[in-house]
Amino acid sequence: MRPSTVTEFEDDCCCCHYDCYDATVECCDDPTCEEVVTPVPAQTPRRRQTMSVSLSSNAALRSLIFFGMAVASATAHGSHGHSHSHGEDDHDHEEEMVELCAAEEMPAYNLGFHIGGIFILFAISALGIFGTLALGSHAKLPFYASVLQIFKMFGIGIICATAWMHLLPEAYGAFGNPCIPAGWQKFSSGYVGLFAMLAAFLVQFIEITAIDSKNKRTAAATAAAVAATQNGQDDCECTDLERVVVSGNSAAFMAGQKKVDGEKQHVETVQVIQEDGGIQRNNEFGTIVLEAGIIFHSIIIGITLGVCGDDVYSTLLIAIAFHQMFEGMALGVLISQLKLSLMSKRLLCLAYPLTTPLGIVIGIAIRNVFNENDGAYIVVQGIFASLSAGILFYSTYTELMSSEVSHSGHFHGFSPKFKAACFLAMYLGAAAMAILAIWA
């Protein structure tokens, strides 16, 4: 890299132009002008660039310091203003929440139409549950038994989809609502899982207690029958197990340890088991609990229908009518298979179609003071939906899908084609309820 030359002049006849490394000297045409050139060493380009960068860096540093001071000053000033504006924001937020959670204006309300909905839903619900109950009375005939099995699978799909597509979203929506009290908002949607889990645990505990109590009574009655038989037939060479006849669906008798008392033998422990080795379930208890879970949900549905205005009432009424009919069909099949008297079965069936109309009556009575945005009501709605979801989940996967399908020797004995038809019916039932979730 060659150095350039800087020229200096003693007069004004010439001027010098610097262009990177070259210095160009231009002189005027006056002959009297005499150029005196005194070359001096120039700064190398690297030196000049370093000086330029240094000046630029100092300027940038001063600018950065100035900018930082300005930002700090603005932040300090804004912090005082922010504390003031924060209080204003809280106040504005409170006013916004009060407005959001306030009772809405009552829309057009046709009282006669709402009262008519009571009888419509009662009739449709009763048709669904009593229709399948009547079908169950002919279950001994092969054709009716097959139809009843298809309806049962359809009902299992309905109950499963009710828990997944209706109850669970409703519960999450309730506990995620900003209008619920602040104490409930801390755990928010976690309450859905909490109440559903507690409901499942409680149902299992009560069911096990009921089964144990029933088996103890059965064991005591069987032991008494064996003892009475022995007293009357001491000369019989058959054993106690051969004298005992246990009635019930796919049940067998297992005797426990026998103890010799003189010349007589008696059964010390008795247990009733299923053919697949499991303890015999208390079908009555399971079905009653399942119906209780559905009833919780039906009451809330009825209240919602009773307080809503005419603008959504027609659509909601049609959707709930199908909803209640499908659920009634599922319950009717299960109740028809219980080993109860016909009167007891009818009473169980009657409880279902009464619940939604009862909810409508409550809704009509409180419509003028009802606020669907009230925090307490939303919390109660969320708790009921969560409890019902837990009950239906437990009943679906332990009482219905597991015992009636997966671990049922009776079901596994069906032909492949009929099994396929059963699963198709279950999926169709779930699909029907999933579609209804769009409106109700």
C-alpha cells in the first residue's frame, strides 16, 4: 500500500484536491504564479480509519448513554403513573365483570309453550325407557334377545358419549367461567377432575360395601339351607356342595373350608361367583347409581330449558327430546335385566322421565329472578356436571363395557357377524349423542 502526498502552498494560485491516495494539484493559468510544493508525510489510510471509527464510537457511546438516561427517566416517571393507572385498570376491570355477570334482559317468553314442553319431554322420555323395558320382558325369545342386545350396545354408546361430549365440556365451561367467585377461580378447571374422581371413588366404595353385604346374607342363607337339608337327610351320602342350588344369571356356588362337628358337616364360608371367576356384581346398585348420575344432569337441563327465552327454546327442546329418548332407551334395557319385581322396575323407570319436567317447572318458577351468569349457580352447575361425569365414566367402563362386553363369556359366545353388529350399534349410539352435543 503506497502512501499519498499532502501538498501545501504559499500562495493562492494553486489548490490541492485529495482523492484517496492521490493528491491532484490544479493551478491557474497566471504565469506569475509560482508553485512551491513542500511534501509532508501523510497519515496512512488505516490510521485515518481508526481515528474516524474512534470518533464514531465516542459519538455512539454518548448517544447510548443519553438514550439510557432518557429511558430510565421515562420509566421512573411512568412507574408513578402506572401505579395510579393500575388502580384505574382494576376499577375498570371490576366494572367490566359486574356488567358481564349481570342478569340479562328477559327475552320474549311464551309461558304456554314452556308448559307444553313439560308434557312433551315426559312423554318422549317415558316412551324411550318403558319401550325398552317392555322389550326386555320378551328377552327369553331368541329374536327379542338379539334385538335387546343391540339396544343395550346402542345404550352403552349413548351413556359413554353423554359423559364425554355433554357432561365433561359443560363442567369445564362452568369452572372456567370468569363469573364464578374468586376462590373457585384459583383451581379453576381442576375442580372438574377432582369432583369426577371423588364421585367414581365414592361409587366404587359404596358398591363394594353393598356387594360384600349381599354376599354375606347369601352365604348365611345358603349355610342355613344346607344345615336344614342335612338334618332331614342324614343318611344321604352326597356332599353339601351337591345339595346346594344357586339361582342367578351365570352364577355358580363355591364352598369354603368344611369343618367336622361329630358326624355332621357344615359349610363354614360361602361365596357366590361368576363363571369367569369374578365376584357377582350387584346389578341393581350399579343401575341405580347410573340413573342417579343421569338424573343430576337431567335436572340442570330442565332448569336451563325452563328459563330460556323463545329465541332458543324450540331448538333446545328438540335436541333435549332426542337426548332424553336415547338415554331412556339405554336405561330401560339395563333395568329390564335386573332381578326385581315388575313393579320395582316400573318405579325405577318412572323416576327418569319425571326429572327433566321437574327441572322445567323449577325454571319456570324462578325465571324472573334467575341469573344464568350468577357465580353460585355456575359453580353448582359445574359440580353437578362433574359428579355426573365421574359416575357415568365409572359405570360405562366398569359396569357396562367391561362386565357386559370385554369380560363377558356370554358376549364372547356371539358369532363374529353379530359382534360386529353390536359394536356398530354402540358406535352409532355414541355418534348420535355427539351430534346432539352441538345443540344441547
